[in-house]
Amino acid sequence: MLRCLSSLRLFSVAAVVVAVVVHASTVVELTDENWEDATKGRAIWVKFCTSSCHHCKQMHIAWERLGDEFAAANDPPNNVVIGRVNCDVEQKLCERFEILGTPTLLYGNPHDLQEYGGEKDFASLKAWAKEVLVPYCSPDNIAACSESEKQQMDIWMNQEISLEEIDGMIQSVLDREEVVQQEFQARVQELQNHHDSLLNDHTLHCAAIQRHVQLLKHVKDFVRHSSKGVVVDAVQ
């Protein structure tokens, strides 16, 4: 009987080990060689790590679970990539993205990645990713574009515009954004000035009321303790 139980325990342990071994990671191992193909037209979230990084090891399971989550939910497939870059091996790629410490988590458009600075437990990663990590519209990912975006891209693509012209268009849009920001700040300043004026008036009115109340209290005390009990006499 004991032998049977021992054998059963060994079999259970072996089964667990096998299950761990055969579970293929859904996190995409990104390299300098496969980066363009693996990320083209997709929203990505990449963990840059090293083998000696303690915090990288701490969040390993959470990152694997995040990969599983998006692998199961991707519809259509591969719209979102959860990736990993080993900076011990892919030094060129890590230098390209100016990785100064690990773990560093970069997300978004592969051509304009932003750094994530939130909590690194699975629940936080999942909640944030579901909210922010969405496919973006591009010539490589037409399915994520609205009809108006498709029409606009068709116009641009048919014009056969040069890279310099595209840069000029980008700068023009950025200039408009700057104007919008300036107008917004000016409006906010107007509101702030109005608020300050109202607050000043309110403070003065409240101060006048308090002085009036204090004066009445002084008069009350005077009347209470006055032997004559006549306010007029005190005033005169």
C-alpha cells in the first residue's frame, strides 16, 4: 500500500513537471531580427529585462499570465502583442530604445512607444492593458481604422507624398495642437482670474459680516452689563 502511495505521489509530481514544461509561453520573444515583422501594425507591450534583474523575476509569472490573457482574447489574432526582450542578448535593441534599467515596460505604437510606470502585479497589468492597449489604425492595420480614417489614408497614399511632405504635415498638426493648448491655457487663466476675483469678494463680504456680528455681540455684552441698560446712552 505504501509503495502504491509513493508511486502515486511520484506520478503526480512528474505530471506537474511535465505540465509546466509543455506549457508554451504566449509572450513573444522579440529580437532585433524579428522586431519589425512581429510588431508591424500591432499594439504592443514589451518587457525589457535581464537575467540578473530581481524585479524582472518577481513579475515573470504575472507577465506570462498577461500573455495568456491576450492570446486567448485576441480577435482577430495578433492585434495585440505581449512581448519580452532579453537585454543580455539583445543589447542593440535595448540601446535603440534607450533602456537604462530593468524591468522597463514600453507600450503602444511600435514607432512611438511610451513607458508604463504603474503597478506590476497581474491584476494591475491586466486592468490597465484592457483599457489602454488597443489596436491602432495604420496602413498595416486597416481593420482598426474607422471609415473616415480609411478615406483620409487613401487620399494621402494616392497623392504619393514624400517623407519630407509627411514631416511637414505632422509639424503642421503639431503647430495646431500648440495653438489649441495655448487657447486652452488662456481660457483656464481667465477662469482662474475670475475665480480669484470671486474668492476675494467672498472673503471681503465674509469679513464684513463677521465684523458686524462681532459688533453686535459687543453691544449685547455692553447692554447686559450696563447699569443703565440703555444702548443709546452708551453710544452718546
